[in-house]
Amino acid sequence: MTWQLNPYAIPLFIGVIPVMVIALNMWPHRKNLAARYLFLFTLASASFMLTYGLELVSATLPLMLIWLKLEYISSVTIPVLWLLFNLAYSGYESWLTKRNIILLFIIPALHLLAVWTNEYHGLNWQSVSIERVGSLALFQRSYGLMFYLGTIYLYLIALLAISIMVLWVRRSPNLYRSQIVSLILANVVFAASHILTISGLTKFDLTPFGSALACIPLAWSLFHDHLLDIMPAARGAIINGMSDAVIVLDQRNRIVDINPTAAALIDVDISTAVGKPVDKVITRSPELVEHYRNVHEAQGELMFGNGDAQQHFDLRISPLYDRNQHLTGRVVVLRDVTRSKRAEATIRQYATELEERNRELDAFSHTIAHDLRTPITSIMGYTEMVETFEGDTLSNEGRKYLSKIHNSAAKMADMTTELLRLSSLRDLNTVLTSVDSTPVAHAAIERFRTDIDKRAIQIEIMPDMPSSLGQPMWLEEIFANLIGNAVKYIGKDNPCPHITIRGFRQENKVRYEVQDNGLGISLEDQAKLFDMFTRFHTGEASGLGLGLSIFLRIVNRLNGQVGVESTPGKGSVFWFTLPAPIS
């Protein structure tokens, strides 16, 4: 008979199913190096259990040897895969080079070769036979040199994996300790099953059973502790790569973790700092350590050094809790904000200097404009007196020169008025009140009544325009600048000059428009329209080029926006928005 019914194989066949379920749950995490090694480990464990179960139900020696040789493919790779997972999980990925991995698999490969060619040298099994235990036929062997070499190598690999986990359980926060304890238990269960097998205490190979049992704490860590979602390696890569200094303290104020930035800041070695009380490690500022000794949560600013060497740090202390909300420690984060503090100080200095210079410039322009008004007014008055009392005695050329003097003085008077208006904008009171815009627009029109009547310009004002937040005097100044600009550039040859003023509500603001059918502005000129002393169509009208600049500044101070839509030869629409009153 080729096959036999062996009840000891049933748990192995059944156990393959949950182990494969564990493997399938690792597949979505395959981009993670540790997850890939753990996936291969669980596949190898399932294969080990399946092939050993098939060995147990085999009734002939040749068939047993076939399954046993297949079984060794899994059994010699499982310890190495487990070690690779431990290294990747713990953050030692830099050790997992192609060269090192090949070296780790050399002895398992030689052992596997010895198993498959054992008939020629007996290095793994010196003798093989079938032993009858009741009605069961079991594989019986005596071990050769290669078996013991492979076993010693397996124990060394297992010891190394356990050592890595023990080191991590000492250094890691509580968040990872449950995971690591489960992994250590899996290590111990697998190694113990192999020790019991070679001790001769049982006729069965307990290693596959140990492999299955090792998957129990592994499954607990996977599903309960989120093994592949929260890993020390990922945490280590993030914390160690941070430019902030991070120190983790336990309840007894001992350092349980510290990143390279923090170690460099306090000038200590990470390996010597971990496990020591924080006051024994940070010796430069004992008063600071004492101040925050029992503080579980805080935020502040620290300064170290003096003068140009002074450093500024943003301090944050946060509590750490376990899953039962018991306090387990604190995390201290120090962020170097020296550069930003210095930049802020420089900006404040520049702002102060700029404010002072602006005040000086405003005072200077105000003084110049104010002091110029008296002599300019005198010049205009004297030219008018000469024209009135001595005009008959002047030649035509003299009258021409006198007119030029008067016009130039009038232009300078306009300029001083505009300069005074510009300088007064800095003192504009930004407390806004609700302003009825319709009478304000009418008042602005009256400033240009003479020119409007002279040129027969038709003015249309939308009745009951919506009110806006502003100041009556400055809103009138806005309308006056736009209406004056429209009057100037309505076009000398315009057969039917027309200006329309309207306003309407737009959500939380009010938009006003002043439209004319005058000369219009090219797209290229619109880009510099609001610059000071910018003028267009100089042949059509005289001006200083300050009106629209003043318009822009007033609207900005009143928290509004400005714009223009224009087509050359068809006219322009100047618009501005102001905040709407709250209903």
C-alpha cells in the first residue's frame, strides 16, 4: 500500500488553511520589504506543514523520501526568511544587501544539496528506514555531519533573530512592545520544536508543528497589533530623518529613544544616552530639565547662547498613553527656529525704517506742496491783476507770455493739491461707515459742471445706487477722479458724449462703474494705467497723471478692488468694489 491513514497529519493539513489566510493578508502590504519577507516565511511554513503531512500519510520509504526532500526546501529557508523579516522590521534594511542575502543562503543551499544527493554520500542521513509504531509506518533516520552543521546554523540564525528583537523591546516605545513580544514568542516556539525533535524524545518531527504554532503569536500581532501598519522601521526612518530634535522619555524620565538631531544638539552618543535619566544626559541646562521634569504637556520657546551665537527653539512636550489610556511617558520635540527669528527681526527692522522714511517723505511732500501754494497763488493773482489793469498796454506777445505764466502757475497749483491729497492718504481713517453713494456721485459731478455743460456731455446716474462701507469724503474723491478722467478723455470730436454711473450689489460687496463712450485705452496701456504720472492721449487733454493713482490708493485703503474694461475708439468702463454694509 502506498498511502496510510495517519491521524497526526490531520492537524497539519488543517493548519495550512489559517497559515495561508495569514499570507493572503500580507499580500496587500507587499511593497513593504518586511511584509514581503514575512509573506515568503508564511508560504514556506504552509509548504513545510503540507509536505510533512504528506510524508506522514506515505506508507513506503521511496515516497517518504520524495516528500521529505521537498520538505527540506521549506525547512532550510524558513530560519533565514525569519531573520530577514526581523532585520527589515527593526530598521536594519541597510544590512539587507544582495551580497549579504546570498551569504545567508549559502549554508541552507549546501544543506539542501546534501539532502537531494544523500544517496551518494550519506552526509545528511547516514541511514534511512521505516519503523512500525502500531499500525503506522514512520520514517526513521540516523543523522550525518551536514545535518548537524545545518542545525547549528539554524540555531545561530534563530539566536540572532531573537537578539534583534530583545534589543528592540528595550529601546522601543510601548506601542511596539506587544508586537515584538509576539515575534520573540514565535522565535522561541519554532526553535523549541526543533530542539525537541532532535533530542529523540518523540518519533515525530515537531518542527512543522512548531512552525504552525509560531504563526499563532504572529497572527495576533498581525491582526491585533497591526503589525504591518505600525512598524518600528517606518517610525525609525521618519524620526531619524527629521530635522527636529526628538526625545522620548518614560515615566521615570529615562530616555527610551532619541533621534540623531537631538543627539547632535545635546552632544551625546545615541547608544550611551538610551536608558539613562534625562538629567544625567542633558547636563548643560539643569535648571531647564528641572523646570519641565513633571510637565506632561507644554509649548514654549527656548533660547541658548548669547549674541550672534544665540539659538532659538520651539519646544513642544506631549504625553504618551498606552491603549488603556495610562500615561507611559512623554515625547519632547525641539524645532530650531533661529533662522526664522532672525528673519523676523530683520523684517521688523526694515519695516520700522521704511515707516520712518515714509513719514519723512510724506512730511517732506506735504511741506513742499503746502509751502508752494502761497507763492503759486501769488503768481496767479498777480498775473490776473496785470491782465485786468495793464492788459490794454501789453502787446499781443506780452499777453501770450502772461497767459503762459498763469497757465503754468495753475498747473503747479493743481499739482500741489494732488500731492497734498496723496500725502493725506496715509492718515485716512479706516473706520468704515455706511455711505449713501447716490448723493455722493451727484456731488462729484458738480465739480465738473462747467466742463460738462460746455461740452454738452450727457450724464446718467443710476437712481438709488446701493450703499457701501466707506467714508463720504473719500468716496466722493473716487467718483471725482473717475468722472474727471471720463470728461477729459471723452474725445473732442465726440458727437454725442455720454457718461453713465451705476452700482449694484455682488454678494458681500458693492460694485460701482463709471462708463464713457470716449477714446478708450489699448490693452498694452491698461497695464500701466494706475502708475503715477502716467498719461495717455496728451493731445486731447492736459493732466498730471495722478488721478487714477490716487483712485487706486483710496480704494485699496477702503478694502476694495479696482479694474478697467476698455476698447480703443469705443470708450471705457472703470469699476471699483467696496464692502457692502452688513444687513
